[in-house]
Amino acid sequence: MTLDELQEIAEKEREEQKKYTHRVNVSVAAGCLSLHSDQVLKILETEVQKRGMENTCKVKGVGCMGLCAAGPLVRCEPQHTYYRGLPPNQEILSAVVDNLDGAPLPEFALSPDVPFFAEQQKIVLENCGVIDPERIEDAIAVGAYEPLLDCISNRTKDEVVQEIIKSGLRGRGGGGYPTGLKWSMVAKAPGEQKYVICNADEGDPGAFMDRSVLESDPHRVLEGMAIAAYAVGASKGYIYCRAEYPLAVKRLKIAIKQAERLGLLGKRIGDSDFEFEVEVRLGAGAFVCGEETALIASVEGKRGVPRPRPPFPAYSGLNHCPTLLNNVETFANIAPILRKGGDWFASIGTEKSKGTKVFALVGDINNTGLIEVPMGITLRDLVFKLGGGIPEGRKFKAVQTGGPSGGCIPEQFLDMSVDYASLASVGSIMGSGGMIVMDETACMVDVAKFFMDFTRDESCGKCIPCRVGTTQLHGLLERISAGEGKMEDLDTLERLGAMVQKTALCGLGQTAPNPVSSTLRYFREEYVQHITEKTCAQGKCACSNTPAATAGE
Amino acid sequence: MPERNQYGIKTLTIDGKEVCASEDQTILEVARENGIDIPTLCHFSGLKEIGACRLCVVEVKGSNKLLASCSTQAQEGMEVTAHSPQLKEFRKLVVELLLTERNHVCAVCVSSGHCELQTLAQKLGVDHVTLPYLHVKCETDGSHPRFVADHNRCILCTRCLRVCDQIEGAHTWDMTGRGIGARMITDMGEPWGNSATCTNCGKCVMVCPVGALVAKGKSVAEMTKPEFLPYLLQMRGEER
């Protein structure tokens, strides 16, 4: 398929869509689906048919709209409104259809002008909740695959790499490695066979950015991978997706088939010599397989354990060939960068952290959901403006960024800018984008114990500091939380934590003590209280003197 | 100096001592060649490196991370610190973690006196354990006619796995589970004695640094292991 042919399809699809005066988009991503949005979609379709409006009103299933707290979400045009929490109830949905031209039902209506929607800047998620993720024509109508075919016919490989370098994009999976530099390394690495791998093994508790992107706009990721493959000279790609994401896997497979059918993946892409095949590989849910060398071992069919680097995968990765490994969100940024230029992307965000970042807001926060904001936004805006603050007027206590690899950020840093350097300066990391908000009822010893339990459980067992160190750290925390700790345990936590950070083989172990060290740094008094008074002020731990524990006896 | 680089010879310093390395030599190899002792447990000459025990980590100027010297190639101009108070502290802690993990009671171990973990603990001055003992409970497999696998003493260095796979070519040993629950297994977790792939060559026993894989019929401190390479040649019926 050539660029002209693609544009023809896009034009035809746009003409087709113009026929409809009304559009009802129903979110059928995993969050809303679990609240039966598939039934909502079906009922809405029947209601529209009943009224003979199927030629003027388009009811379609779309991807994630972001506000998980208010699912199932429906968007109506030209009414310019969201509906929140629509139940699969015929009467209500019938009223929705009846009122498409009038005022939206007040009890379910949600204005798109509320800060949660209005304050976002969408690049990665621009098509999420807009297009039908299972129809490639819908994606093409909003410009999908145009940058890819444009690259193949009008740009050299080096120009593509340079554009990404210019954009300043950094890896969105957690490490924050400059993407353009990585591409350039793989492009220059010697080797006939090269690979592109997309890391979709999102494993942080409370993180669902990648899942939503894959469920809502899989073509965006495939296109990013294909552009990467063109730029670095790869002909084969893998998407390593965890098996716990069945819907994402299903939609990815549909998307791959559709793209292959149109000649946008496979052989002779854009009528050129460029070929690129993509395969989905399922991970069995081991957290460590998100680490690049473990992921590669797993794709090779081996036990998913990390190996020492160097050699880096850019030189010796899958089957010892140069391998480009990027995260879902990183690949989702590629097409817009090539469409609008690296300078445009670099104009968004801060000096050292360019572009936008998708965050999953979870925990003690009103607007649980997925948001995309420019880098450099303050934590306060994230939590209180977009996030809508803490439920029931409780007080904010801390926010955990970067999942189990990150740290707790206390209230005093709420006005800090969210970028790679600032987060690192307070002992946390950007990570993949999970943001767990905790209010005053959270016990920080309990929080640290939760994350340590997670990493202890997910440690692969290969290196001693991580295998035994995380278990020992967790044991010490259990002892403290049970009111049996000693003051010297705090020194041991710090000493052992520092050792695990410094000596562990891979990122999992090197970052595993972060939740402990950051809570010790900012909430030391809570640890001390557990030890000296044998009390958990929040009643979360089973200390001997904790009121809740005593009451339960 | 393009001429020297052409032959891949590199000069670097380890603990201030100037040393030279040929192409493909690791920091560990060069250090040992020059009489600089870096402790190791998973490393075994002739087997592929896995960088798992983390005892051999060294500081390299310009890198903010500690690097495993067994799997890091020597580079021209590198300034390596193999011994520092911090490294010693970390190494002691690694040994201490191992000692707390399973059941390392030298007084009743057949390998006592010939155990690499014991020797290392002595050398590093690990005279007591500050962390709680975990005593992860494991099985003892005595089903093999000639050898015993006492997993309570295993440190998961995977030398047995690698020698079985890379030298003997049988791949009887493998690893199952993860984290603190990781275990060495034979075949698909069947008793060693029932293994269809084990050739009874005994290489795994010879390379085991501790008392986890031992010959049957040995009492406390009786299990000695010959140098592996001569043993291998003997097995092949060749003169040393």
C-alpha cells in the first residue's frame, strides 16, 4: 500500500463518518467492561435501531476515556457531554437516546470541561476513547500509519533517528533512557538480523497505562514499532504482553491481522523493500520479566531471569542479535513525533523531560483513572486538580510514584515539578507512571511492608542480595509492624537496603529497597512509634497496643 | 595507540596496580592473574559466567554502579577498585545473607573444612550473624545411588546446572520456583535417582562449592573435592 492509497482509505472513512449527525461512543476498555459497558453498548444500539436512527446516529465501542472512577463512560456528540456510571438499564439508556438533541440527563451527565478532562494534554492517548480499537479504518481516518509510510518513502533511516533524538523523548518504561540514543545504538550495531521488542509486561501494582493504550489504540503501538524497525534496520518484532491482559492481547492480534491485510505490516510495506513482522508473546506474569534482559530470555523460551549488562541488548539481545527494546508508551509517542516534528515534541514539558506522561491515578483519590499531562506539572495539580483530591475530605499524606521501585513522596514536596530529575532528587523515580495516593489513614510501615512483600515475592532468586536481602527486609518490617521491632532494626533496614541497592544484579533488586528508604526518610517517627510504643496510630498493623487490634480481641 | 589496540591488548589499573589484559579477558581474570584476590562463589573457571553471587562486584571509576568483575570485560584505561571498606562490608553482608538463608551448620556438614562458603566467611571475617535466621526448609534427596543432594545447604550458585549443561551436555539440573522459594531440581522435579537424563558422571558434585551435593557414605568433614579439571581428565581416562 502506498501513501496515496492510505490517504484514500482515510478520506473514504471520514466521508462515511460525516454521514452521522450523532455519535455515541461507549468505552469498552477493561475497566468499563467490568461494569458491563458491553451491555450498555448493545442496548444503545438496539435503542437507536428501534428509532430508525441507525443512518444518522453512530453507536460505537471505543477505548479508554480515562475516568475509571465513573465507568461505564459514554461520550455523546454533538451534545458535547460525557455520561458517567451508565448502568445497562433499558429505561435509562432509552432516555439517553431520546435526549440526544436535548439537554443531557442531569444525574449521569459529566461535562468535558471539568479539570480532569480539560487539564490534560493528550498525545499518547489522543485516539483512546475516540476510535474503535478493532477497526483499522477508524484508526487510519485519524491519521494512523501515515507517518510510517511517509518515513519509508520520504525519509532516510538516519533522518528518522535524528528526529527522535531531536524530540528529546526518554523511555517511558521507568528507566528514562534517551530513546533516540537507543535507536541510534541499535541502528549502528553490526548485525544482519535485528529485532524490535515492545515491552508490554506492565507489572507495577496499580499501573494500567500500557494496558489502556493497547486496548484502546493498538495500531499506534504497532506503527511506532514499525517506524523503529525501519529506522534501526529490523525485520522482526515481538510484543511481550502479560497474559493477564487478555483483552489487550486480543485487540493486538486483531490489529496485527488488519495491518497485515492492508500491507502495513509484513512484506513490502509501502511498496518498498522494507519488511516487518510482529508477533505477540505472552508473559506468565512474572514481574522480573519487565526487566529487559529477563524479558529477552523469556521471549527466547528460557527461564525469565536477568543477566549482567553489558553487553546491552542494543548490541547483543534476542538470539544475540542487536535488539531495540522500548515500552508501549514510548512506541505510542513515535508516530506523533514524526507527524508533527521533534521540535514540536521538545517544546512540551521541561528542559530535561520532554513531552507528556501518562499516569494511572489510584489509591485514596476521587478521580481514579488514567491521565496524560505535560511533564513539569506539579504533584499538587495532579492530585488535587485532575485527581479531584482525597475522598471524604481526608488529609493527603503521600504519593508513591514508580510502583514498588519508587518511593513515597510526602506532602512537603507537593509543589514539586513532576519530571525525571525532580522525582529522583526526593528518592523516588518517574517509573512507568503508576501513582498511588495515600491519605492520612495510611500507615507508612504497612505501605513499605506491602511493597517489600511484592518485591520479595517477585524476586527471581538468581542473585543473593535480592533473593535473601528482600526477604530479610520484609522480615524486619513484619517484626516492626507486629510491635516486636527494636531500634537497631532501623539501622539494619538502612544498611541492608543500601547494600541491596548497590549490589543486586538487576533493576528489580536495585530499586526494591526504595519504598523502605523513602518512608524511613520522611516518616521515621512512624517506625519509631511502632517500636517504642508498640502502636500503629492508623490501626493498620497488628501491634500489641494498637487500638484496633485490642478491640478485635 | 592504534597499534596496540589492533591486537586488543588493554592496560588498566586494579587497586592502583597497573595490569594488562588481552581481548575478552574479564576484570576478574586479570585480577587473579596478577595476584589480586576477588572473592567469588558462582564463578567457576570453564563455565559461563552468570554474575549471580555479587561477591565479585568492584568499583570502576566513572560508573555509578558496582560491576560484577566476573562478567565485565577489562577496558583500556579502566581504574578498578577491587578492595575498599565499602566493598568489604557488602561482601560480608552477602555471605551473612547466605548463612541466614538455609541451614549452614558447619559442625554437622560433610564438607566442613573443604567448603568455599566456610572459607570465604573466615577470610572475610564473618564471625557472627546479625540478621535473623530464615532456615528455609528444603528437601534432602538421597535417591541417587552414589550421591546425595541436600538442598538445605545449597546456595543456588547453579554451578551444577551449568557444568551439567555446558560440559556434560545432559542438562539434568535446572532451577524452579523464584525468590526465596527457588530450588535446584533434577529433570522435571523428579527424584535424582529416577532421572532419565543423569549420566552419573558426578561433575555436579565436584563443582559444588558447599555441602549440598556430596558423595554418599561420607561423615562430617570427610567430603573433599579434587581439582575439577584433573578430575575431568581422569574421567576421560587421560593423563593429566
